[in-house]
Amino acid sequence: MATLRVEFLGTGTSQGVPMVACECAVCKSPDLRDKRLRTSVWVQVHGKSLLIDAGPDLRQQLLRSGVGRLDAVLLTHEHMDHIAGIDELRAFNFKQDRVMDLYGNAATNAAVKRMFHYAFAEHKYPGVPELELHTVGNSAFDAQGIEVLPVQVMHHEMPVLGFRIGGFAYITDAKTISAAEKEKLKGLDVLVLNALRKRTHLSHLNLSEAIDLVLELGPKRAYFTHISHLLGEHASVSKELPPNIQLAYDGLVITVPEAGTR
């Protein structure tokens, strides 16, 4: 049976942890698990290498984890902490001698074309990223030979895509999920879910909401990501979690049996 290898390249919120100019205990923590780059994961399955989100820390993340090849990039939404590093993908254009396929919804793809307009110009400057944008709807799609099921969640009033690959699902920047989309998240081996902080937030799940959603959906294991310094220190918060839920941290590697493919 094939397995998915998932590496957390970053587990922090939009400002990362430590946050610039902050003197709090979390930002000053010596625990490496409290050092969080912007949220992204690297998924390897069936010999393919997929990236979910390409934030402003992407260069550092790719070098640290030794990512030597990428077949496709899945984009959750258009906010800068999820797409600002797209220019770094040109390294793979040079090495692999082909365009990079990006998959996102219509709004995300439109934002990528605005922000990285030079990559889509009629007359391109030599060396710009070569990107092929693919618009994702509500049905399963093929990402370089890997079946991916999109899961729409709401980031306040913004639709954001989560992604399910076999028994693994990745959800970030969610506040609410409709009943129909929750059905796509049944029977999971691993659910990755955002948990920003302990206090309620307008557009993100807080810790208690994230725990409740995990208990409702019933995955075998869950990992929380997109974490701010306001959640607390990793070691302390970990003690408050149910046995099958853990805080993810940068560099964490997990494996997921492919059983559970829809």
C-alpha cells in the first residue's frame, strides 16, 4: 500500500512566530517548536512532489527541507502569507525544464496574475517564472497524476480551498465549513486544521473550535497549524489536547496510509 509523506514546511500565521518586535514569552521561547514560518506543507505520494501554498518564507523552507523537485503547487487562497513566494518556483522551471502547474480557485488565480504580472506578460523578461494556472472547481481534479478533492471552507467571507488526497486532508484559514463540504472530510486518517489562538477570531478557528470540529469529523489523527503566538507555548498547549490531536511544528514529518481514497 502506498503512503503519503507530509512535511510541515511552516506552521505559523501570517506574521510568523516569533513576531517582529514582540517580547512575549512565546516569541522569546527557546523551544524550536515555537519557531514558526508561514504555513505550507510538502506532500509526496506515488513518486510525485506537491506543495500546498507558497508563502513569503518559501525559499528558506525549500532549502531547509531539501526539496529538489516539485510537480505541482496547490493554492488555498490569495492572501500574501500563502502566495508571496511564488517567484521562487522559477528555480524548478530551470532545473526541470518545464512550466510549473498551479491549482487554485478563480479568485486566487486572478490574484496571482495581478501580483506576478511579469510572469504572464506578452513579452517576458528572461528568467521570470513560467507558470500554468489551472482553475479548480468543486469536483476532484488531477494534479500531475494525483487525484485531489477540493474542500471549500470560509475564511470569514472569503472562500478558501482545502485539499483531500486519499486519507489526508489539509485545511487552513477556515472559520466555517458547510455540511456538504464536511462530508468530504469523513473517513480520514489525518486531518490538518488551523487553530489560530485561544480567543475567538473573526475569520479563523480558535483552539476550542478546532478541537470540536476534529471530534465532529472523527479523523484517526489531527494536527493543528496556522498558529499564532497568542495560542501559547507549544509544550504547554500540547498538554491540553485530546490524545489523537497534536500541534504541528516546522519540520514535522508524518506518513499517512493511502487507504481512505474516495
